Amino acid sequence: MFIYNVTTQITWKIAEEWLKWMKDEHIPEITATGCFESGRILRLLEVDETEGPTYAVQYAAASKADYNRYISLYAGEMRKKALDKWGDQSIAFRSLMELVH
């Protein structure tokens, strides 16, 4: 199993609306690509929240090929949608992890 992790810090101004959008629109749209089996949202604790909360959104892919398919076919469009909607109200970094145990 591979976990595609997107860690995002958002401003307090959009925090509630962003979380709703993630739950109701963005995660369902990404999982609907068929590249991931599930998506979940985690809130980072014990971090500086002066500017706003930080969340890790994790998508589970059964194979590296599924993840690669998402990156090549869908990632650009999904990133653009988020950028168009939230602009400089959020900052994200992405990582790929493999479940070992």
C-alpha cells in the first residue's frame, strides 16, 4: 500500500470552509479517479497555529502504478483547482510513503 500525503497549512480565515470543501468535494473527486481506495484528513497537533491550522490529507493507493497514474493524469488539474479556489490562503507540500508494517 502507498500513501500519498498532502500536508497543508491554511489561514484561519478559510479554515472552516476549506475543511468542508475537502470533505464534500475535493477528497471525493480525487478518490473518484479510481487511483486511490480512500482518503482521510488528519489535523497536526503541537505545531504553531498562529497563521492557521495544518492538516495532512492521506490517500491510499493499492499500488505505485495507481499513484503514478494519478500523478500523470489528474494531479495537475486537482492542484490547479485548489490553487484557483484558495490562492495564497494555503500552502502545501506533498510526499509519497509506502506502508511497511
